[in-house]
Amino acid sequence: MAMNFQALMQMKTLWQRFTNNHPKFPAFLRAVQPEIREGSVLSISVKNPEGKVIESNLKVTASDIELIEAFKQMV
């Protein structure tokens, strides 16, 4: 699979914009990163402007850790 450097650069630009808009989020990721290991459970909830909440979670697998490590190398 060939790497699309243009898409990679666009992702970097979008990530920088995201972190400028939400400066506490990268610090949160750094704080939780040591705690994310196989068997950990990640939970997420989304509340829309009308107040509807959707929640989900996932149990972290070894392949998830591999993906997380790859993402860490990108940012």
C-alpha cells in the first residue's frame, strides 16, 4: 500500500487546527496514554445540541495498541 504524502500533510494541518481549537485535548491524550493498554476500556459519549446522548465503549486489543503507536509516530 503506497503512502499518500499529500493526505498525510493534510492530516497534519487538520490536526494542528484541531489542537488549536481544543488545546486541552493533547494534554489529556498525553495524560491517559500510559494507562491505555490491552484490556483497557475506552468510553465515548456524544451530546448533540438538542441534548441527545449517544455512548459507546471498546475494549483495547493488542492490534489497537499497534494502531495507537502508529498514530503517535504521525503527530
